[in-house]
Amino acid sequence: MESSCSTFNDIDNEHPKSIIHIDIDCFYAQVEMVRSPELCTVPLGIQQKNIVVTSNYEARNYGIQKCMLVTEALKLCPNLKLVNGEDLHDYRAASNKIFAILQSWKCPVEKLGMDENFIDVTNLVQERLKSTDVNNITLSGHLYEEPSMECCGCHNRLKIASQIASEVRKKVFDELGFTICAGIAHNKLLAKLICPLHKPNDQTTIFPQHAVNFMATLQSVRSIPTIGSKTTETLISQKVLSVSDLQQVSVEVLKKHFSSDMAVRLKKLSIGEDNTPVKQTGKPQSIGLEDSFKTVSVKSEVEEKFEALLQRLLVLVREDGRIPVSLRVTLRKKDAKRLSSHRESRQCQISPSLFTIASGTLTVTASGQQKLMTIIMRLFNKLIDLNKPFHLTLVGLAFTKFQERMTGRSSIVNYLMNDISVQSVLNLQNDGDTSVSSMDYSAASPSSSTTTDLSDAEVEPSPKKPKKVNWIAKRRCLSKEDIASPSKLKVGELRLNSKELEKVSELRLNSRDRSLTPRASPAKECLSDASDTMNDVAEGGNCDDCPSYVDKEVFNALPDEMQQELKTMWKNPSSSGMPVQRSSPRTNKAKPNTILKYFVPHK
Ligand code: DCP
Ligand code: MG
Ligand code: MG
């Protein structure tokens, strides 16, 4: 994304950054309240299994807290309205919509879980400062303690950031109806920690000078986001319980229990110092789900759990839109001897041909799902010795690697990424046949570092390269649906790369005569159907001016502007880098990365 916030990195002062942290109020409960406004006025709890994972602020008035047992919550508030929140789909969708709104300020946005985000508004603040009277900047929302003297200019910058935070909160509310809290500070740590100070639906700014005092108010070292349970345990063993304790303990003492870097980092965190950048969030590296339970000790039950997880996971993957190429199975075994629970995982690569992208939507066929279940159970068998009793308390499934789309210099996608649609003449829709449908072999192969600990036999076989005639015949075997209504596809979704397109051209050139006389080949029915479709599609096109080596079907599938561009170039080949004649190699040299090279017949 082109960011207006990526240019100012040269602010020469002590506290150059302006960071906003936002956290949605009682997130799951708000999603339910936005969906069913009658829930706004009653105490509402969101139930997952026997736990109330969150509740609205009405319910919190009764003393209900996050992760309270349902029985306990009902004792506190017998009128508590409970809504099942085990299906995260709508929460995830709301989270994504909020994230999309946050992107509109064109600053780096980092998603943290489902209901939190950091926005680095440093450069936007700088831009606004240029047109602002610095003596008259007002703060929006609350301030943590009154300001002392201006520091390095950070007070004004943070005040402007607080105004941006207000705008963000207003926009999210106006467009989606969610109230959120914001924290504004010169680093991520302070922005996050100050955020909940005035809950709900409000915001708080902290100036750098108050960082040490504010941090000292935190009762537990665990409040510091990067400090996990193990670090906390170690610190407690050294009688370091509160953040104030951590401020006072010497770095030398910490170095006895932590690495030198960690000891220094802990000390800095304790006084509110943090220089970690806001990293723009992209698509997740893996998409997974877990289900925990008391005990499962029977294979068929495990299979049912995986089946249910797989169904839910496929919904997530469809929403994500990328084709998975690696699958991981996770188990947690009940182990009385071990104090802390531990997970064990196995993963293997999977064939991208189990998935199809049709009209922009990722799907998996019933047979694909069966194959996935077979793979899952093989991985499970690797993790569990079925000759012995087993007791599991958790199963998990995750797709851990995804096929990259080819968008390099030589990809046709480069030309066609701007939402240009083509008719489905070039539809490389997967028909479930692994031998022909997976086009992008190289990108589909997971690297050794992330993949399998299984033997080759257990890994889904890589798609084999197709036989040419068979391949083109199948490509032309468009479904009845395609014929009735040629689907519009984003070309980027065809997963074509230059080699593939060359293959299309080559095969079409080689089989052009055959395709025009379909009954000459065993695939004649398909070819016949496809020809009909292509005639329909070609109606608007006119390739009378095309050179003889050009496949008219391919040409007619291109958008009008591109057809015009090509025709112009063919009329004036010397200016285009276009091969004028096959027998003239010197003039055959296409300009790098021009679409014309895709029309060069295969030699
Ligand atoms: N959540 C969960 N399990 C937890 C904590 C939270 O499933 N142990 C879910 C429910 C929350 C959501 O994550 O709605 C966001 O967590 P928060 O801690 O931000 O809590 P809320 O947004 O619900 O409340 P608050 O208004 O305090 O932010
Ligand atoms: Mg929240
Ligand atoms: Mg939160």
C-alpha cells in the first residue's frame, strides 16, 4: 500500500513517534449487540462451553468478569442473557471490517488479535503539523496527568495523534456501530497499556515524561505485554512481582536468570521504553483452529473432532482466498507426569489441486475433503501409537503455507491485476484431476524448512505434468455452467505464469486446426462444446487483423483495450518490439515484460 506515512523518518528528537492503540469494547458482546440491538439494554454474556468469555458493560455492573464460569456468572446475575459465541465467524468478519477502516488513514496498521490494532500515525501527524498553529493544539480525550514543560515537541505531536484517534473512533462507530477505546503514546507499549484507562468508549494520551510513574502503577509484571508466564515465574522467584519491583531490581541480578539482551529489555520495559515498530499486517502465515476438551481416547471420536475442525477451517480458508499447500495436525496428550501441558505437531505438504478457484471463490470438492481427512488421520497415526491407550485434551488443525500467486516481472498477471476481467475461455478451473489442474508447481512446493517429517509416501503426491493433448482437451472441457454463463474471472486468479501461458499458446497453436475440427480427436465432445462457447465469447471480438500465429481464442479473451493495443502494435511492429516475422530473429526480440511475448509461437 502506498502510504503517506512512510516518508518522514528523520525527526531529530527524543520521542519522534506517535502511536495509537485501539481496543474494541466488549468485542464479542458488541458484535451480538450490533446484530440484535435489543441486547444492548440487558446484561449479556458470551458463552463458550461453560465459560463466559466476555460480557457487555451492563453485565459487568453485576461483577461479571471475563472467563468466569457460567454457573458463577448466573449466581451474580440470574437475568444474564447468554449467547453462544463458539462460532467465531462473525467476530472475525467484524474484526476484518474494522481493520479495513483503519487502513483508510494510509498509515501502518498492525493487528493484534481480533479486537486490537496499532496505528503508527507518526508521519500523518507530521503532515498535519505543517498546517497547524502549534500554539493552539488541543488534546482530544483524557490525558494521563497534567503536562510538564514541552519536551521535544512530542506533546503537540501526541495531541494531534489524539485528534486522529478521535476521528478513527468516530468513523468506526459511524460505519459499523462499534465503540472502541484508544491509547495514544510515543511507543506501542505505552499506547497499549494506557488504552484501557477510561473504558468504555473513550481515549487516553500519555506523554513520555509520565511513563515511569505510570508503569509503576502496574501491579503485576505480567501486565507488560511481552512478559509471558515463564518470565513471570522466574521474576516472582526473584521477588520481582510488580513493575515497580522490576524498575528497582538491578540488571545484573536479572542477567543471572535471563540472557543479557532479555535483562536489558526487561529493564527498559519496566520504565515504559519500547522501540518496536508497528508492522503492517498482511495475510496470516497460517490459518488454524483448535478444540480442547476433557479427554478423548477413541480414534473414531478423534476423527469426528478433526472432521468438525476441518469444516470450520475450510470456511476460514475460503474467506482468506489463498490455496493452502501445507497442513499441520496438533495434539495435546494428557500427561499426569508433566506439569505444563504440551502440544505435539506433525505437518506435511498437500496438493494445491485439492482446491479450486472458481469465479474468485476457493472451494474444495467432496473428494478433496476426503483426501484431506485421510492426510489428517495419517498425521494423527504418526503422533499416536494406536496399540497403546491414549488420552487427548486438544486437537488442532492448521494450514501453514499457501501458494503464492505469480506476480513477478514475467507474469501476465502484471498486466491484468487491475480488476480486469476476462471471459472464461482461459478458465483453468481445477476439475479435481491432480494431473492437470495444478499449474503453479514451483510456488506450490513448500520449502524443506517448513515441511514434512513424513516419508514421501505419506506426503500428498505432487501433481504430475500433463500430457499436452490431454491437457488442452481438458482445458477446453468447459462445464455446462460455464457455457451457459461464461464466468468473469480476475486474471490474477487464474494462477497463470509466463511459462504456463506459453504452454497455452503452444498447445493452442499446435492444436489449432484440431480445435477447429473437433471430431478429429478423442476429446471431440469437449472440444465441440468448448468451441461453441468460444464462438459465443468471441462475438464481440474481431481478430481479422491478427498475425497468423496468434491464437484467436486467446486474443478474443482479452479485454477490448488490450486487443486494441495489440492491433496497434501489429500495425506498427517496429515500435512495439513485436516479432514481425518468425523468420526474422533479430526483429523478433520482444521488449522485456511486454504482453506481446505471450503471442510468440513456441519454437
Ligand atoms: N476473549 C476470549 N478469551 C479470553 C479473553 C477474550 O475469547 N480469555 C475474546 C472475547 C473478547 C475478545 O476476545 O470479546 C476481546 O478481548 P478483550 O480482552 O479485548 O475483551 P473485550 O473486548 O471483550 O472487553 P474490553 O471492553 O475489556 O476490551
Ligand atoms: Mg476489547
Ligand atoms: Mg483486547
